[in-house]
Amino acid sequence: MEQMEAERSRRTSPARGIALIATAVVIGLFVLRNGFESPGGNGTAAPTVDETTETTAAGTPGTEGGGTTDTTAAPEVRPPAEVTVLVANTTTVGGAAGGLSENLTGLGYVSAPPTDADPALQQTQVLFVDGFQAEAAALAAAIQAPPESVQPMPDPIPVADLAGSQVLVMLGSDLAGG
């Protein structure tokens, strides 16, 4: 019995190891690409969800220095598990959308079944529905798409059905390898 357990353990271990390595590589690439700096690049830490932004209106009586303070919460970014993503392959690279969908699932995103779309694109586009711009920007960074690839969802949508997705990745040849 112990011998069978050891045999089974050896058979599943490489698959688990490969999955862990692939996840580590994706996370490592994300960290290397974005570093530990804020989007402004001034070397300070990026604000967390609980931090606030303060602005002071000059010349308004009632506070020291003659201004009032308006405190607003920083925009909250939903975690990947609350974002559904549809990947549409616009290239001739077979299986590219499925591969990216699997990678996104590994990062915690909910993936709709991948699809194909026209027209063929050189540059990947990350399109978002209203209210999901921050999530689309985070996803674009995770897949190493340039920030300018993040755009609002056009009307009409470029696929037959969004399948309940809030973010649509129109996979171009820049990230599909084609």
C-alpha cells in the first residue's frame, strides 16, 4: 500500500511543480515590470485602499492656514476573484486565448470560455465595461500589455457575447506570439 502511495505521489508531483513554477514566473515578471514604486515613479509606496487623498481649498475660513480639507477615499480595486475576463484571440496562433485564460485563472481571475474575434490586431487591447477601468489596468499590467491598451468597451462590442465579463482582452500578435 505504501509503495502505491509513493508511486502516485511521484506521478502528480511534476504537474504540481510545473504549475507552481509557472505561477511564480508570472508573478515575478509582474513584479519586475512594475517594480515596487507607485505609478508616478517617485519611489514612494503606492497608496492602499484604506489611505485617503486630501486637498485644501485656499482662502476658505475655518481651518489653520485659511483652508478647508476635503478627504476622499482612494478608488477601490476589486480583487481578481471578483473580475470576469473574456480572452478573444485575434491572431492565427492556435490556442493563444486558451493559454492566456489559463494564466489569468492561475492569477485568481474568473475566466469566461475563450473565443476568437476579428479584426486581426497587432497590439492587444484590454477593454472594460463601466466601473472596471482600474481592474482592467491591473490586468493589463499582469499580462504585460502597455497602459495605453486599456480602453472603454466600444459600442457595439467586438465579440458576439461578453459572457458576463467585465473585461475583454482582444489578444493581439504582440502577446500571442504571432
